[in-house]
Amino acid sequence: MKTSYDRSTDSLYVEVRPLPSCRTVEIAEDIMVDYGTDGLPIGYDIQHASTKAEFIARIILEQAPRAAE
């Protein structure tokens, strides 16, 4: 996972997989998801990121490796 934050625009891009995007969908106000050819997310473009901490945390936790049970 890689992130890129632009403080001047309060924009955050979270890359979850380093693949080209084949489509982009707005899933909520100011939140766009880039999808790969397999239909799975490859990245999230989040505007006004400083106001969306809960969503950002959820993305990070969903991508975290699972502990062995």
C-alpha cells in the first residue's frame, strides 16, 4: 500500500495494488475508487481527506495482513 497526500488541496490517494485503472466510480461524496480489470479496487482518491479519517482507517485496516488464528 502506498499513499500520496497533497496538503494544499487536502487530497489523499491510497494505492492498494500497483495496477492500471480501467474504471473509476464515485462511492461517496469526494471519494472515488479506481478499479482494475479484475473488478477489485486498486486505489482510492479522497478529497477533503482530513475530514474522512474514519473511512481512511477502514481502508487501511481492510488491507492489513490477517494474523494467523
